[in-house]
Amino acid sequence: MLSLKNRRNYILLSSFVFFFFFAQAAAISLLSIWLTQKIGLNGVEAGTVFSANFIAAMIAQPIFGYLSDRLGFSRIVPATIAGLVVLTGFFFSFIYAPLLQANVIVGAAIGGIFLGGTYVAGSYAVESYVDRISRREGFEYSRARLWGSLGFASAALFSGRLYNIEPGINFYLASIAGIVLLPLILATRSQEPTTGEEKVQPTLRPADSFSILKLRKFWGFMVLILGVTNLYLVYDQQFPFYFSSQFPTKAEGTAMFGYLNSAQIFIEAGMMFVAPIIVRRTGATYGLLLASGIMIVRIAASAFAIGPITISMCKMLHSLELPILLVSIFRYIAYHFEARLSSTLYLVGVSFGHSLGLAFLSPIAGLLYDHIGFQNTYIVIAGFASLFWLASWFTLSPTPAEITQKAKSSNDDRMRAPASIQGDGQKQALDHHDEP
């Protein structure tokens, strides 16, 4: 059972991720449609905008990661992100749209700084902060993160319909959500622990963060992240535009995408309850392979989908793989790496890795969409993703499928020993398997 203080933090952080992902859905879930229909960009230009977002995120992610590990349980990073969310409506209406219409390159660069830092890098920083608090206070990360899925689904439920009325409504709803975020994060109690391995080292240096680049396990992990998940995100970022094209009119397709996106994410939230059970059975390594395998199935199936029903079925697969992927990533990091570098590992290994790959791949994907069409491009993406998936079977390090209470009890004393890069994470994996 959670203590009163821990339960209070759980409720506040769950509310925080709810409104953050509500804002994210309102601001960028229909970004590809807004860029192509409202602003009038073609596939290559839209790909350039996405690339700029990920280049900016790529710069922000190591900074967020280092600051998150350096500041530990401090609320500075999530509070800063909340402040940026407040500016969404103003930015889209008075800065982003005019710049894109005047000069795509300049607009993409300025937009990339804001969107990349706020909603791309920012989402990973928020998730990492919640994971850190959950490990300290004894509640399952996924039980808090599911509220983020519900927040995203709540906005997606009516974002398509609101877009057809006026796209700017969604952007200002994101700003309103940002106003709610600030008091929520400021109300959390984030005192540093005084004992135990969860205590963040105040002397953490940039060199400590860079030490992860020397680890073989890190690069083995990156084969799956840079390969499969990156290619999946390239596929997914312009999927709304392809989805809407399967309907008689663009307006109907946009509205239906909003409804389906909401339904998919509500199922995803339910899967957040189930995912920890699945990953406990499979282990984090096989959880990663399972989730990424479902990604490849969705990409390939989209290439052969005909009409609204089959393309909608492909969309719903996302509700199965994302919860398993998120839980597996955090448990893999917790088991194999040092706890005090968990934010750096997540924001550099996962978030930075995604941004690096997407910054390079997005324009290429846009070019392929324009020249060979969406379906043929999906076949190409699925083929390359399958190669990386097969390689990941050999590069990922094994993780125990289930760590029992007996094993935890017998290792308690050993796990209280000083941390090391290859050993401290094992204690965190044990803690992370506990139910609230």
C-alpha cells in the first residue's frame, strides 16, 4: 500500500501526464494533416518540417537527460516544459504558420526549436521524471503513464472534429492544458532521499553521462532503437494523412482519424495495466522484441490495407505494442545500467536515438511518398525494420523473465551495496517489478 504522501504524488503526477499528453495530442497529433492541408506543403516539405523537429529535439534531449540526472527529484525540468506548453496556441497562430507560409526552411527551423523541445524531447523528459519518482515511491510507472494515454485519447476524441471547424482551437486547448500543468507539478513533494541507492549523486558530471557510450550493452540496445523503432516512427508520423485519404472526403477522414485515434488510445491505457504482467512473464528483452515485432506487422499490413476498415485495424495494433515497449524499455534500462544515469540513458539512448534517425529518415520517407506512394514505401520500411529486428535478437542482453519475491529477498543485502554501471540496475529492476 502507498503512504499518504506517496499516494498524493501518484495522483498529482498521473494528473500531470494526463494534461501533458492531452496538450501533445491537441498540438501535434494532426500535424501532418495541418501541414499538408492548411499550410499547403508537399511530402518533401512536410518531411523537412518533421526533420527539423527531431534535429532540435536531438539537441535538447542530452541536455534534458543530464539535467534530469543532475537535479534528481527537482521539479525544474518538468516545470519548464509545462511553461513551454502554455505558449502553444500563441506560437502556432502568430509565429509558426506565418513563417512556414513565408519560408518553409525558416519556419521549420523555428518550429523545430519549439516543438522539438516541448513535445518531442519534453515527452521523454516527463516520462523519465515519472519513472524516477515511481521507483522511489513504490508505484508502477505504467500505472501513472496510463493517464497520459487517457489524456491523449481525450484530446484525440474531438481533435479531428475541432480541426474541421478551426485548427487553431486545438492549439489553444493545448495552452489551457499547460496552465493546468504548472500548479500540478509545483504541488508535488520531491524531497531528495537521504539514504539508499536512489539518492542522486550531486557530483554527477557530464563525463559520467558520456560514459554510457563506452558500454557494449548500450550499443546492443541501440540496434533495436535506431533500427526498428525509428523506422516505425517514420511510418507513423505521416500515417494520419494516408489514413484520411482512404475516406470519400478529407474532412471525413480527418474526423474519423480523431475518433479512431481516441479509441486506440483508450485501449492502450487499458494495456498499461496488462503490460507489466506480460513483461514480467517474458522479461524486458523479449518484451522489446515482441513490441517491435508488432510494429513491423502494422507497417507491412498498412501496405496491403484496402479501404477504411482494414487501415483502421492496422491503426489499432498501436494500442498493443506501445505499452509493452514502454514498460520493457524502462525495465531493460533499470536492470542493465546504473540507476543514477537512467534519465540520460532514456533521453540519449531512446529519445536522442529516435531524433537522430528521424532527422535523417524523414526527408527520405517524404521523397518516397511523393515518388512511389505510401503503400510501396511501407513495404520498403517494413523490410529494413525486419532486418534490424533480426539483428536485435543477437545484440540485446538477456533479462530474467520473472524475478520472484524469494529472489528479491535473498538479494536485498547485496543490492544495498554501492552501485556500479553493470550492477546497480539489477536492484532497480527488482524494485520496478513491485506492484503498488
